[in-house]
Amino acid sequence: MATDETLPPEAKHTPRQVASAVWRMLRLGFALSPVALPVTAVLLALNSMLPFATSFLDSRVIDEIVRLLGLSPENRLLETLVPLIILVIGANVLERLLWILIGYAEQTSHYNLTRALTLRFLHKASELDMAHYESQTSSNLIQKAKDSYTWKPAAVINRTVYMSGDVIRILTSMAIILSFSLPAFLLALVTTIPALIARLKLGEGSWSIWEANATDRRRFWRSVDLLTNEGALMELRIFRTRLYLLDTIRDIYDRFTDKERKDALRRTLIESLVGNLSTIGTMAFWVIAIIATLNGQITIGLLTFYTGALDQFSSALTNLFRNLSDYYEDGLYLVDMFDYYDLPTTVKSGAQTVENNGKPPLITFRNVTFTYPNAVQPVLKNFNLVIEPGAHIALVGVNGAGKSTIIKLLCRFYDVTEGQILINGVDLRHLDSESWYQQIGVLFQDFIQYGQFSARTNIELGDMDGMGDADQLDRAIFKADAEAFLKAYSQGIETVLDKSFEGGVNPSVGQWQRIALARAFFRDAPVLVLDEPTSAIDALAEYEIFERIYNFSAEKTLIIISHRFSTVRNADTIYVVDDGQIIESGSHESLLRLNGQYAKAFEAQAQGYR
């Protein structure tokens, strides 16, 4: 099936970038888990040495048994054999104990890492500029980081610790094998080297597949989310769009798994070749060792010791190669993850604090021009507007006229392209964002539904400092006209607003809007912004709510965006916005007398009620 165009694959990361990202992750990992990780490394180092000690003791036991077999039964004294056997048992018990301690330390460090990395990822996501979510390049980067922000970093840390153990095993076994035969060691080494190069190249190929499909993955998961979203199911079934989404998911799966299948086949063929080469080297070492035993150069016990050292060398080298391959692949993901963490924040908080005296400020838009990132045409062009303290204004106009953009700029989700927004004469860019947000209560058209929480929490999240204030809560519920349906819930205001939770309910769209409105009222800020606040509420309830809004906002600045003229007609001043400009302004009555765009729109809407 046809799909939207995707971005071309990005340039591959260089080994230097990978090394830098891995080093950065290691420093971060040990900073996040400063005790558990070093303890794990030390325990693994000890555990890596222990098999050689056990193997040497085993060889001594074998040689002692061979020696005793050469003696007559009456001369076979066990004063040497028994202590050796006790030591072997002790070494095995110690090894098992070390693995238990390693498991505990590893689990502790894993918890520390995943917890910290999850919070770090979400903190970064919550503070990103809105522009990053509107950029395909940044969105792909966010998706790639989202796919691996905990398990890839944790894998790199774990691999590093275990690779240190492999290195100790390799060095120890090298010393043992070299003490036996330099040619035998060189033969084993040369036959295993090709595995490193092969695994590194295979790892790079696997990463390239994921790199090329970042856009597909975003499309895939959004389609999955819709198919599992209860609120979307009705439309998906009626319009049969669920079939299209299923086809989209199937198509992405097929294209992705086809590439993965080819890569897996290539990986299998190459690994079988290098694996057989390594086996040849191992068998050749065995032949050399057996000949040395038959010639009396080494004992049978030493034969088992040296061949055991070779097995340790081969196993540790194979693990090291495998980990290096995965290490490089994981490092490629880490480059993307740190690129995500390094995404710049251009909308930065200023230093000047807004005075919190409960009085609304003077708001001035002065010659404001604004163009969205990656857009060509400006949404606002040389826009000017003065909102006096305590004024009740309304912004009306067709969709796309720029009304919501004015609110986004006022909330400083973006910075203006040209001009200024002044708060009591101070440029908004110079103000501390948190202190400015304390002055604004906003009900957005696409408000959040915190279904996992109770109705109380949904409302009180409007002002975290006021949580637990019963009087403030009651006033907010009354202003939003939400008392009746909240009392009707099985657990009242403590009812969870999602019926998938025990005792929960699914509020209607209109009820959700009133809960969100109560959240805005709970904030009790000097400036109240309502963006289509009653679009899902019936006309009678809407009239009653707006009567309360105007009455309870007498000393506040009230900014309303609405397509319903019944909600804006009582505003002090109504501004008609078109193509990023104010083309008409005045009271409801004066705009009707003007007989311009507002009057025509009002008459057209009024016809629907006649």
C-alpha cells in the first residue's frame, strides 16, 4: 500500500562519535550508581580469576590421583589429595556465592540507572521547545531516544562491567597458555581475530535498519495507539479506518522484517564461517597439547589445565567480540540519545520576576510578527493589541486567523519573530517563566484529561500550591457548574475518571470540559484565558457558566476565544482577527452597527437558531 514519503537516511555516525557517546554514558552511569557499579566490577574481577584457580586445583587433583594409582594400595596416603579436594569444593562454593552477590549488585545498579534515565528522559521531553515536536528531524530523534532511553544505556553499562571481566579472563589465560607454548597461542589468536571485524560490521548494519525507519516507527506507534484508544474506536469502526491503520501497521512490519530477515541471514552465514575458523584453531591447540603430554613434557593434569585455559581464552574472546559488536551498535543508539539530550532550548526563561500581587498586568503586543518553525508565511503580521488590567476581551475569527497563536505567544510557548510582548512594560522574554505562569490560568481547547487520577486531583492540578484547599476547590467547582454531576459519581469527587480503574467512570465530553474549566478556575490567577471553553456544552449550560465567568472575573483580565457569539457578546471589547491582523474591534453592539465581518458572521450564526 502507498505510504507518505519518509526522510532520507541520515549520515552514519563516526567511530569517534560512538566512542564519545559511550564514554559520556559511562561517566553518567557511574555517577548515577556510584556504589553498586564499582562493587559489581570488583566482584566480577574476582569471579573472573576464580575459574583458573579452580582449574589449577582440578589439575593438581588429577595428577595426584595418577600418582597414587602408580603406588601400591598400602602406600596410597591421602594427606595431599584430601586438602586439594576441600580446596576445590571451597572454590566452587565461593564462585556460586560471588554470582549471587553479583546478581544483587547488578540488580541494584540497574534499578538506579533505569530510574534516573527515565526521569531524565521525561524531564527533557517536558521542557523541549514546541518547535522540536513540529520538526521531522527532531521528531525522529525523539522517537529513537524514546525507543531506547533506558535499556540501551543500561546495556552499555552492563557490557562494560562484564567486558572488564572478559579482559581479565583473556589476560590470565594468555599468561597461562604462553607459559606452555607461544606458537600454540598465536595459532589460537589468529584464528579468532576475524570474528571481531565480522561482528562489528554486523552490528553497524543492524543499527542502519533502525536509523532508516525512525519515521516509520513514529507512524507505526501512533497507529497502534489509535487502535487501542477507546475514544477513537467508534470513529475507526464507522469509517472503517481501522482497516487502513491495520494495513499501515502490516506494511511497516513487512518492510521492516524483510530487512531484518536479510540481515539475520547475512549474520548467520558470516558467524558460521568465522566460528568454524575458530574451531580449527582450537583443535590444532589440542593436538599440540596432546603431543606434549605423550612426550612427557606436561602431565595429564597440566593438559587439562592448559586446554581449560584455552577454553577460557576462546570463551572470553568470543564474549568480548560479541560485546564489542553489541557495544558499537548500542553506541550508535547512544549518539542519537545524547543528540536528543543536547537539543537546544531557545525559549529560555528570563531573570526578572513578575510581582505576584494578585492584580492583572498591562499586556501589550507591539508590532508582533510570528512565523512558525519550518513555515514560510507568518501567522501574525505587525500585530498590535493592548489589554488593559482587568479588561474582558474576546478574540473571534475564522480558523487559522491567528487567535490561538496569540495565546501561545502570550504563554511563551514560542518567542515572537519580530516585535515585542510587554508585561507591565517589560519584554516577556526577560521575565522568569515560572513567575509569569503563576499569573495565568488557561483552559486550552485541547485540554488534558488526567484519567488516571480522581476528579479532585484533576481540578487541583490547576494550582499545585493550592492542593488541599477545600474552599478554593469548592469555588472552582461552583464556577464551572460541575457540582451536580460530580456529586452523582459513585465516590463523588474522589472518583477516578477512567472506568478501566476500579470504581472509575468515563465522563462525557461536556463533563470533561467543565472539569477542565474548574481546573482553570482553581488556579485563581489574575489573567484567565479560555480557548473555546464551552464547545462541548449545551447552550443553556453555556449561558449559565459564562454568567458566572463574567461575574467572578470582575477584577481579572479575561481573554476568551470562541466561535459562539453568545459567549463573547458581553466582553468589554471584541477583536475580530483575520489573516494575522485585527480588522475590527469594539463592543458587540458597536460591531453590529459597523455591519462588517463580525455582524455578517453573527447574523449567519443567528440564522441557525431561528
